Amino acid sequence: MEAVIALATLTALEIVLGIDNIVFISILTDKLPPEQRAKARFIGLSLAFLMRVAFLLSITWIMRLESPLFALFGNEFSGRDLILIAGGLFLMGKATYEIHHKVEASQGEVKAPRTLTFSAAVVQIVLIDLVFSIDSVITAVGLARELWVMIAAVLIAIGFMMAFAGSVSRVIDTHPSLKVLALAFLVLIGFNLMGEGFGYKIPKGYIYFAMAFSLGIEVLNIKLQYRAKPPSSA
């Protein structure tokens, strides 16, 4: 019974922590041809699952990532901190670049369409999952004692991401304003990761509330725009 409760709790946490990943994957695979998107999500998330299992099998090394490596300006930095800072910078940089491109496109500037190779998309999915995996695996180790419970929770969470990443991607692709909002979420997530890396932990509840509130307002705006459209003449 204890193992079942641990599995349910850990699975819920893994799914919540995976929301950030779903947003990034949806934005990233949008650069691929439509026929390659599902395949890229499947391969990228499958490799990410194998990587998380490898982390769980090397629990001792994962826990060492929290040990300080050096101190700078009175702050101690561990391997986990460096990974979070690098991942945060990557997310903020990529999201800012994408927002800049969307703004230029809306102003009518003509540019050659940007493409992303299939292998590059898969590599980026795996790399960003590496950043999100650190806290995920440490959480798993702290909540569960049995390895099979940790692996099962991670497998269910990855399956959840595989199931819903496509739907999220299609919704974002259909509504350009939602894409800009999702990119803004990535900037916020990247900033939060950097803050954690520098020792300033922002409660994730605040982040998710801000994201949910902004999304709710945007959904209302989209509904109002549909209602304001004049009926099409036959």
C-alpha cells in the first residue's frame, strides 16, 4: 500500500513538473514539417526516458550534484546549479529569439522561412529534458524508496507528455497569440531556473498560478474574438 501511495504521489509530481517540458517541445517541433513532428516527439521523449532511468540507476552520482563545487561572491555553486543556470539561459535565449521573429513577421518583414532539422529537434528535446530531469530525479529519490516505483512514475509521466504534447502543439500552432504566450512562459521558466541556480528559489506554485491565470485570460480573449467576428455570408 505504501508503494502504491508513493507511486501515485510521485506520478502526479512528475506530470506537473513535465508541463514546462510539454510547452518547450510544442514550440520546438513546430519548426519541423507536420509529418515529422510526432516522430520527433516520440524519439526525443523515449531517449529522455532512458536518460532519466540511467539517472535513477546512478542515484549516488545524482546526489553528488548537490555538493558545492566552488564559491563565488559568497554563493556556493554545485553541479545541479550550473545545469539549471545553463538551461535557464538556453530557454530564455531561445524564447526571446522566437518572440523577436514573431514580432518581425507581424510587422510584414519578409524573411526566408527558418527550418530545423529532425536530428537537431531530437537533440534539443533530450538536452532540455536533461535540465528538467535533475529536480525530477532528486524529487523521485526523496519520495520513493523502491527503484521500480521511481521508474514507473517516470514512465507514466513521459507517456503523459507523449499523449498531450501533440494536442498542445496543434492548439498553439492554430492560435498565434497562444504561441507568443507559450514563449513568454518559457522566458519565465528560464528565469526561474536561473534563480534556482543562483540560490533564489521561487515557489513553483507561484509560477504555475501565473501561467494558469495568463492562459485563462488569453482563452477568454480568443473566445471574444470569435464572437466578434461577423457571420460569413453564404
